Amino acid sequence: MRLTLGVLSAIERVGNRLPHPFWLFVIMAGLVVLASALLAALNVSVVSPADGSTIAVRSLLSPEGLHFIVGDAVANFAAFPPLPLIVSVMIGVSVAEQSGLVTAALRGSVTRVPKKLLTFAVVLTGISASVASDAAYVVFIPLAAMVFKAVGRSPVLGLVVGFGSVSAGYNAALTITLTDALMSGISTSAAQIIDPDYVVNPLSNFFFTFVSALFLAVVITLLTELVLVKLTDKVQEDGDGETGDLGSMLLTDEERKGMRRAGLALALYLGALAAIVLPPSSPLRGEDGGLLSSPMLTGVAVVLAVGFLIVGMVYGRTVGTIPTMASVPPAMAVGVRELAPVLVLFFAAAQFIAYFSWSGMADVIAVSGADMLDSLGVHPVLFFIGFLLLATTLNIFITSGSAQWALIAPVFIPMFMLMGVSPETTQALYRIADSATNIISPMSAYFILVLGLLQKYRKDAGVGTMISLTLPISITVFVSWSLFFFLWWGLGIPLGPGTPYTY
């Protein structure tokens, strides 16, 4: 434990010295500018494996480069693929959140299940709660503690299980989430460094994340009953815990009616989509008449937004949180306002990626890195393991998943593409790495949030207490989910509809 605390203290010291992700991207963009000038002066170049042409590094400090930096800054931002995706989806998600549907769905998922299935239900709901974005942490984790306490189990155990499932399982879910749209946009931007026409669909990892949600639910449930129960028994409670009454967390008759109507509206919406796209003569089929190239999939962000909008409106009208149609646009605006910090980050990230691509440094690094890795003659699994370890370590320091992915995707996606690995495969690996260490990072605001909740049950609980309770989940999720991926990959099961493993 002393060694663990020492490591955590070192992580916290290093992490506190890191700049805000916005400034991190600004610094990285500046370094790209300087490096491009140096490498261009040294006439650094590579031969493209695609067409045999020579790709030379271009200086961003040249007149042409300076014109690009100044003149294309707005265009770089506007063309950043995650930008329209996240805004579009959030407009609909915000209505569902503001109506109270998301909170009601989380409450209803775990407050009416049999005691024998409670742990599994809490874990599976927590894993899929990423559809509610940050609300999952704020609403679901205290609820998990209260539910466990209500059935005579340790509320500390419920707190740890709730945090572990939401945080360590964040990138797996039973539904398409905002994270899917966000990651695919960044992956698309990185892939287009090599192939300007390449697009990563938000559904590209859906088969894998759906089954992963069930797999992780079983793994964390077994870990809870075999290990975490014993660990939390050692945490003697000396506080009152959450003051909320579980009875107030149960759905009211009006809320249940709203949930039923929202469920019916969702079923009708999905049925209408199926009726429109399934006929072979449907105008919403792809150019080749296929479903995988259908605008329903390529434009899935809009499909998701409309779905959330419909169920949010139906629920809100039923329970009175959205009394009139005039209440809908303000509810949408709340979601856009909440995106402000992300949009600021995206501006800097878009410039960094654009500089990296325009200068030719991305191509040089990708080709040189791929050649070096190929020359080692080792199995691709070792490359995957190395990437997993690097990304999950960075995740402890850079707790924003989108920020970290925007930082490393332009390096690893092109490099792996030149080694024959598809962007969707690299993205699936990143999902594992980005999830597993969320729960043990003292740099995470949610780590501090849960520590505060824990102190309501154990007044002297500190970082050491949190680590002792969450480290088993982090290690177990990382190892088991990685092995699960390699099994999935080895069997050749598609990661999503029409998703290739190779490029």
C-alpha cells in the first residue's frame, strides 16, 4: 500500500504540473511548427508506400505555411469531424436530460430489480450510463450506494461498484452514445491523414461495445462478490452517508407513465426507420443499394439526435417538465452551452491536427514508425499491447478521453494503417485503455467527487482508501477486457457493421 500511495502521489504531482488540455494542444501545435521548420531544413522525406511518391516535410514557418496557419484557422475548426457530430447529438440528448428522462431511466433501472440480481443490474446500468454523459457520475453513483444500503448491503460497496461500472466501463454500452460520435470523428480526422476519403462510422465498434458491456458486467459482478465485498467490509462506517431517502428515488406513477410513453415513442421511431430503410428500393439505401452505406448509418448522429429529442419531448410533456413546444429549443440550448468547454478544446485540437497533417510530419512519422515496427518482425499483438499500456498510462494524467484521443490518434492511426490495421481496430483498443484507469486517477474530478461521497460513510477515508477499493477493478477490467478483445479479434468477429480489421 505504501508503494501504491507513493506512485499515486508522484502521479498527482506530475499531473498537477500538466497544463490545461487547451494549452497542451497549443504547446503541441507550437512544437509541430518548430519541428516542421527544422525537418524541412534538413530535407527529411519518406517514400509513400501507396504510390511511391516522395513526401517531404513542409515548413509551417515558410510563407505558404504562415498563410495556412492564419488563413485556414477557421476552416480547420469548421472541418474538424467531431465538431458537427457532437453538437448534433447533444441537441437531442439535452432535451432527454432536461426533461428528466435520463435521471428517471437510471433510477428505474436499479430500484426495482430482485435482490439476487442487484449487483449485476447496478453494474450493467452503470456501464451503459455513459449515454447520460456526466450525469451518470452525479446521479447514478450515490444512487448505487443508497440501493445497496436499502437491501442491507454495504453502501460503501454500492458506491465502489457504481463508480467502477460507470468509470472503468465508460467506453462500453448497450446503446450508441455521444462517445461513439466523438471518437469516430477524431478517428476520421486522423485516418484522413493517410486516406482523405476514409470515414469512421459512429457504429464502427458497436458489436464489440455491446457485447463488452455484458462481458464487463459479469466480470465486475464476480469481482464484487469474490473480492470487493471483503475489502469494503474492512471500511468501518462512522458517518451518516447519503441523507436522501430511497423512497424518493423510486419512480412516481407519473414518471412511470412518462417512461412507458417514451418507450412506445422510441419503438415507433425505430419501427419507422426500419420501414423506411429496409425495402430494397428505399431512397435511403446507399448508392450500391446496401444498408451499410445508407445515410441512416453514415448520418447516425442525426438519427440519434432525433431519437433522443422525440423520447425527451414525450416524457417531458407527460410529466410536465416540457409543458409546451416552446420549451424545447431552450432545452436544446442548454446542451450547446454545456459544450462550450469542449468547443474551446476542439479549436486548439483542430489546429494541432491540421498543422501535423499539412506539414507532412504525420506521413513521415507514420511511414517511418510503420517501417521500424515491421522491421522488428514481431507479432501484431505485441504492438497492440504496447499501445494499450501507453494509452492507459497517459489516461491517468490526461483524464479527458477526447483530449487524449485527439492527441495520440494522429500518430497511431496512420502508423497502424500503414501496417494494415484499420482505424476502427485502433479505436477499439483505445476504448479499453481509456476506460480502465479512469477509476484510479487522482487527476479526475470524478475521483475526487467519489472520495467526497465515500467520506460521508467513512470520515477519515483518503486517497489510499479509494485506491485500495478501486485498483482491483482497474486491473481486472484492463486485463480481462484486453484478453476479450484479442479473443474477439482472433476469431475475426466484426467490431461493428461492415467494420474491417485491416486497411
